[in-house]
Amino acid sequence: MAQGTVKLENEAAQSTNALGPLVGVAREDFVSAVALLLRETASDPNRLMKHARTWGEDMVKIMTGKSELKPDPKDKRFMDPAWQYNPFLRAGAQYYLAVQKGMRNWLEDLELDELERNRANFIANIILDGIAPTNTLAGNPMAQKQIINSGGLSLIKGLQNAYNDIVHNKGMVSQVDKRPFKLGENIATSKGNVVHRTEMYELIHYAPTTDEVYEIPQLTIPPQINKMYINDLSPEKSIIKWQVDNGLQTFVISWRNPSKEQGHWDMADYIASCEEALAVVSEISGSKKVNVSAGCSGGQTASVLASKLAATNNPVLGTLTLMVCVLHPKQTDIEAGSLVSENGMALARQRAAKAGIIKADDLARGFAWLRPNDLIWNYVINNYLLGMDPPAFDVLFWNADATNLSASLMGDFLTLYETLAFTKQGEVEMADHKVDLSKVTSDLFILGGVTDHITPWKATYRSTQLFGSKHVTYVLSQSGHMQAILNPPGNPKAKYYVQKKKGKLPETADEWLQGTEEVKGSWWPFWMEWIQARSGGKVPAPAEVGSKAHPPLESAPGLYVVEEV
């Protein structure tokens, strides 16, 4: 069972919520994708008959014991030996595989363009994942054995888990056991204090752990749909601890979870808050420059901020670090992106505006159904059929602690996506200026993840071509979305790729990859060396956090991360 828990943790860690164009997917987009399949099916009855005949032949082979259909050895749903040796289960698996084979062959035969084919494949995979026999007690030998081995207790525990999810988790299957975690006690434990608070955010200053610190401080801008303590999950994988232990003056913004009354908060408001936070960090540290780092949608926010600072000739920005962030999206980057349509985004905007916010639960539910095998059926099997508790995993605890998204901000993110604002130079109005990254000349560090299916690395690489920066470094981590960031030293499997020769990066990701070298270990030390070289000289560490103008308030991680809406 421990192996199964590790599997759940690893897969879910790569499937954390991420804000992107998918917030603009409306249910009508799903309906239209299904309608397309039905229309194509009806357009050619002969094609339908051909595939029905092939499927019928597979059925006959299964019934007569002559079928050679076997699950993919990598498909962990069918790893139990019973699928191979029990004739009834083997036949059940083969029926499912025949349907899977038939549907995929049929889709390949349809006359679809690339976008339509992506939509069709995406919808088909959701259907196929849902009808897998392993999702039922009758079709899951592991669950049946668990009932016998536990004397029926697993069945009772599974029913209890299902009841608790219906009553306490709004009908969604739980992905994490939250009970072992408590903020400030065993998660988010780095020492520091809130030093500035507004209605929209708290600014946290973390206590130095070295005798000397670098002159230029570091400010992290987190995504707006997740809480900031992803940067400080545990001492072993805390980015914050890594920064203070290496002499960086570390500040982090903690966004407030907006309620319906704050649904008017838009990108201009968030950028104004970032500008204010930069001024506070500058005052506390005494530095005219502040280095900024951000990930995912926080990276999009930081990029708008960098553009605004350049447009207003504000010289406060030092370096800019962007992690797993896409600024130049394409609809074919991820399969689910094919569902996004202009009409769907318009409907999503209207519904969000009416509600004021997109609730965190709705965001999580929608995202889960975009990856049902990883985020739903795995947990149905673990929690309900096997009667196991979901894993107590810190990344999943953080991921389940999502926040609402204001309707106005969602609209601005969709505008960035629709207009490709970051690829234009002064054409798109956002946050009281015309977005133009070519005017941003700060040194740039960009991170992607090899197996990131949320922000694919080749999409993150396109950002290297958008800025006016003369010094751009791109690093590719051998990990997925969140694990690309949370990749501390000590992992024996860790490695990353960097360009062999110094100089301007090539235009395309494929060209860049040809000129890279593989480096064993975490990319954190590489980034630390990069940022320290751009953080000025060393000065004595301050005796306490904050300043006279901004004295320390509540202890980190502050009030906003625990505030309930």
C-alpha cells in the first residue's frame, strides 16, 4: 500500500492547480466538442460500420478466449496479477481495451484538423478513464482482496470516506489528509513577520540566518489562486530557508483570499500592490533595487509589473526570475487548451462577473475533471474502494488550500491570453499602461520543467524571446510542474539542463536543447550563484525584521493564509 501512496503523491504533485486559459473553459465547450464527434460520426455511416465491425471481431475473440489484447505494462491500473490469471477479470480488461482501441482507431479515421483532433482526443480520454473497470468494486481485484484481508472493514471505511466527502468536501473526492498539518507548527515554519498589511496583501519579511546579507533584497510574488507558503512547506524543501541561509534578504507577498465584495480587484490593483510592496522592501532594506521572483500566474503578474515599471521609468526592479510560467501561449500547448473558445471565454467572463468571484472549490473541481485519472479516479480507488486515507502530503495540503479568484482579475488573465499581450509591443492596455516587455532590460532567469504538462517547457522557453534583456538564462529542470520548483539539493535523481556556451539564447526551444549540457543535482545552487552575483555586496544582517516605518506585526506566515472566506 505504501507504494500506492507514493504513486498518488507523485502524480498529484504534477497536477496541482495552475491558472491559465483553462479558467475560460465553459461547459458549452465540452458540449460542442462532443457534438463535433457526433456530427463527424453521422457524416459517414460506412466509416462507422467499418469500426463497429472491427470492434465486433474483437468481442468475438474475447468471448472465445483468442484475444491477444493486453494492458500497457506501464498502466498501473492493471498491475495486479489477477488481471492476467483470472479468466473473468482478464476478459473484463480485454473488453475495456477493445473499447479503448476501437475509439482511438475511430478518432484517427475522422477528418479533423489539429485543433478538432486535440478536442476529440481530450474528450475521449475523459470518457475512457471514467469507464475503466478498476473504478468499480466488481472490477478491481485489489479492492476485493482488501475486503477479505480486512474482514470487511475496508468497505465500511470506504463508505465513511465517501460520506465525509459528500458532507464536508462538497462532493469532491479528497486528495489529501489535512489532519497532520498546521500552519506555523509543522508547515510554513520559517521565522519572520508581517511588516506591512493592506486590504489586498500582507508583506512578510523573513529573519536572516547569516551574519551578513546581500545588499539587494529578494521579493517573491506568488500566484493569486494559491497561498504563498508553497515557498516554505518544510525545512527540507523551503525556498525561503534556502534564500535566507544563503544570505538573501527575503520578502514574500501573501495575497488575501478575495470574497464576493472584492470581485472588482483587477490586474491594475494587484500591480499597484506589487509596486507598493517594492517600495516597502526598498525602504526596509535601504536598497534602491529589488530582485523579483515569481511562478505560474504570479510570473504573468510579475511580467506586467516589469512592463509597468519600465513604462513609468521606475528603476527599482533588479533581476527577474520566472518559474514554470507561460507568457506566449498557444492553444495546442496542452490538449485541454483545445477546448478554449472565444464563446467559452465570453461565457466564463459573464458568469464570473455575475458571481463576483470564481470560488476556489469550483476552480479545483474544474481542474480535476480536466485530469480525471490523476485527480479523481486514483482517489476514488484509494479512498472508497480500498478504504484507505488519502496521503498526508505537504504539497497536496497546500494545493487543497486554494483561494478564490476575483472576476475582474480572471478577465484580465483571459485578456492576456486572448490578445497575446506579452508578444506585442505597446498594443494592449493593462494595469494603466501599454504592455511592452521589450522595454524590460533586467537580467532574466527562466525555469521550465521537462515533464510539466501544465506549463510545457517549450512554451516557457518562448518567454526568452520577449524581453529586452541582454542577459537571459534558461534552465530546464528534470521534473514536472511543482517539483520543478521544489527541487532542493539532496535528491539523487535531480538534474537540469543549461546552455553550454554563454551568449544570446537561440530563437527556438529545439535549437536551445541541441546546445545544452546535463548537470546532475538541483538547479537551486546554480540559481543562487546567479542571483548572488546580482545582489550587490554584503552588509551586516539586520538585528530584527522590518523598520521603524514598518515594524514587525504577526509572525509568519501571517493572518491572510489562515483567514477563511
